[in-house]
Amino acid sequence: MSDTTESLTNRYDGAAGKWRDKMRTLGYYDGYLGFLCEPGSRPGAHSRVIDVGAGTAAFSEAWVAVNGAPSELALMEPSQAMLNRGAEALRARGVEPRLLPAILGEVRYTPSHEVLAAHVIEHCPDPLLALQHLFGLTRGGGRLRLVVSKPHWCNAIIWLQWRHRTFGKAEIQSLVKEAGFDIESDYAFPSGPPSRTSYGLVARRPD
Ligand SMILES: C[S@@+](CC[C@H](N)C(=O)[O-])C[C@H]1O[C@@H](n2cnc3c(N)ncnc32)[C@H](O)[C@@H]1O
């Protein structure tokens, strides 16, 4: 792990205790529910799911609330404090997650039908490489459900704490396609902080 990633992980370790409540209070959990309920491709009954940069697993929790328990759910997350809380939240929903304490690209893992990645590639030094790693984690015919930060003054304030980057819509769509995915749909969060900070996209790995 580079010094930059290690320092970021230490900061996420420090934020872990309040992260799950924060995701709810600020409307991100509800935002993820809305995104996953959008009409379009539904996951199969026996999907294997991985949540990359899972944090306290808000996106996975929403996935389970909408779709039920998957056949396997893995959390990839470098902050052990975040990972512990994410595992606890999923166990409360009757799901025992596989825990992968790692950064994207650090470990190989069996490709999944559903790859969830919310607000993580904005921390990666090379976003195209990060998307290529996400492509490698997606089975042929499987889907990436991606949420990224978009340009907005709210993100300028958040940047002061997290030093993350943002993506214009055309830029992220072009990177996702360059990584090998076909874009199926995009999603504008309808209200609250997610509507100002974030943008969602569903992309399919061709068979
Ligand atoms: C902004 S938080 C988002 C957490 C969660 N996805 C959510 O929406 O609540 C970013 C998370 O990505 C993790 N992260 C940062 N860099 C990463 C990387 N290169 N690979 C995987 N996870 C990373 C951080 O530890 C942190 O928990």
C-alpha cells in the first residue's frame, strides 16, 4: 500500500464509527435504494455480489434490502474498522459477507454477477486502471453499479477533508466504455445531498 493510500485508510479508520449513521442522515442509503430500484436489468436470484470500497456497506445493505440475500456477498475495503462495521450491518440482515481487506487491484477474486462501487474510484490515482480492475471483477454478462462524485461546490467542501476527485458525466461515461463496459443506463439522484454530489451509472460487461 502506498503512503497516500495508507494515510487515507487511517483517516477512514477514524471516520468508521460514525460513517453508517452519516450515510443514513445525509440520505445516501435512501439514494442507493432508489438507484437500485430503478426499472431495468434486475439481478438473477443466485447472483454473486462484490462491493468495492464498501465502507460500512451502505450500498450492499441497500442491495440486500431491494433484492434479498445473494448467494455470496464480498466486501473489498482497506479500512479494517469500516470492514468490521460493514460485516456487522450485513449480519443483522442475515448475510455473512466474505471480507477482503484490500485495495482494488491488490487481490484477485472470482468475477461476480454484480459489482457495486460507490464513491471509491475518485480515490484511485488512475481511474481508468481502477475501472479496468472493476471490469476484471465482473463476470461476462454481469453488471457494474457505479456511483461517482460529480463537479459541484458541495464536493469542493468535501474535498477539503477527503481530497477525492470528481468526474463530469461525459468523462466518466467515456472511461467506463474505455475499460470495456457497455453503458446501460445512468441515474440522477432525485433529492438531498446525493443529488448534488453524486451520479449513478449501470454498465454491463459484454458476454
Ligand atoms: C467515500 S467512502 C465510500 C464508502 C461506501 N461505498 C459508501 O458509499 O458509503 C470510500 C471508501 O473506499 C475505500 N477505499 C479508498 N481507496 C480504495 C481503493 N483503492 N480500493 C478499495 N477501497 C478503497 C475507503 O477506505 C472508504 O471506505
